[in-house]
Amino acid sequence: MDDKQNDNLRPRPVSESKSEMIELVLPNDTNPLGALLGGRLMHWIDLAGALAAHRHSHSYAVTASMDHIDFLVPVHVGDMVILQSAVNRVFHSSMEVGVKVLVENYISGTRQKVATAYLTFVAVDRFGRKLQVAPVVPETEEEQRRYEGALRRREASRNERERRQAARR
Ligand SMILES: CC(C)(COP(=O)(O)OP(=O)(O)OC[C@H]1O[C@@H](n2cnc3c(N)ncnc32)[C@H](O)[C@@H]1OP(=O)(O)O)[C@@H](O)C(=O)NCCC(=O)NCCS
């Protein structure tokens, strides 16, 4: 293993992966009633999640899965959407990233939660081969809670995948 690979596997705090992406909702992002399309929001969630995965792993990453999303409040044309992401936990080649979506009313300065999503990214090299990812170090109580939750979610989604595969046989 060379020095660069060693450095890539250095444990990193969650804070190093924290990312924020801001989008202004334009007419092309909305349905005929002026409400943000769910598919557009999912696209932004994927991109915001990828930012954190790249920052943490110092590598390319592909989306392996995205959990279900509940849209809590409608978002309208002209609204400002804020997507905050961070790596919650690393396994081997995969990492769980949490994305929180907020809508900001820039007239009143208030923010409302729109959605939360958990995504799994797998680190790959430029040939698409899986790579080991550096451990992530939770430093706050909130980060520790998400770190523990990530293991439970991984086990639950594995069980669910196995159940679906068995049902197909
Ligand atoms: C995701 C992908 C790299 C997994 O490759 P694979 O050889 O089937 O994976 P493995 O079974 O060896 O698992 C590799 C890791 O991915 C995780 N993983 C695989 N499928 C997963 C899924 N559906 N959800 C969550 N994690 C998953 C495994 O748990 C494992 O994690 P670990 O290394 O941290 O323990 C591969 O399926 C792929 O390239 N998919 C397409 C990705 C893509 O193009 N995404 C864009 C959307 S189209």
C-alpha cells in the first residue's frame, strides 16, 4: 500500500464530510401547480449525498440504494431548498449518508424540514472496482446516535432485500 492509500484510510471525523447544497426552485422543477417535483428533489438528494461520500472517501462513489422518502411539506416555485449531508457510518466499501432537506423562506428567515433520506454509496476506483473506505469518527451525541442507527438500518434493509429475493424465487 502506498502513502496515498494509507492516507485515504485515515479515520476522519463526520464533520469533514459535512456538505450543503442550495437550490432555488425554478418553473422547470415544478408540476403545473407550481409544486416541486418529487423526482427532482430525489435527484438533488442523490447529488447532496454524493458530495459527503466523495469528501469522506476521497474517491469516486456510486449510489447503491436510497431509502424511502416522506415529503413532509410542499415546496413551491421560488422557494430556496437547502440540502445538508454527512457520512453517518462506514462499513467496508460502503457508507451510509444522511441527507436533511429544508425549505427556507428568505422573507421571514424561517426554515421548515421537507424530508430526510438515508443513502448508501459504494466507493469505487476509476475502473469501477470497489475500494475500502476510511472509518468515520462520530464526535457529537447526535453523530453517535446516527452512527448507531446506521447499523440498524443496514441490517433491516439487508433482511428486506433477502425477503424480496426469496419472494421472487
Ligand atoms: C452497488 C454495487 C457497487 C455493489 O456491488 P456488488 O459487487 O454487488 O456488491 P457487494 O455485494 O460486494 O457489496 C459491496 C458493498 O455494497 C453494499 N451494497 C450492495 N448492494 C447494496 C444495496 N442494494 N443497498 C445497500 N448497500 C448495498 C454491500 O453491503 C457492501 O458493503 P460493504 O463493502 O461496506 O460491506 C453494484 O451493485 C453497482 O455498481 N450498482 C450500480 C450502481 C449505480 O450505477 N448507481 C447509480 C444508479 S443507476
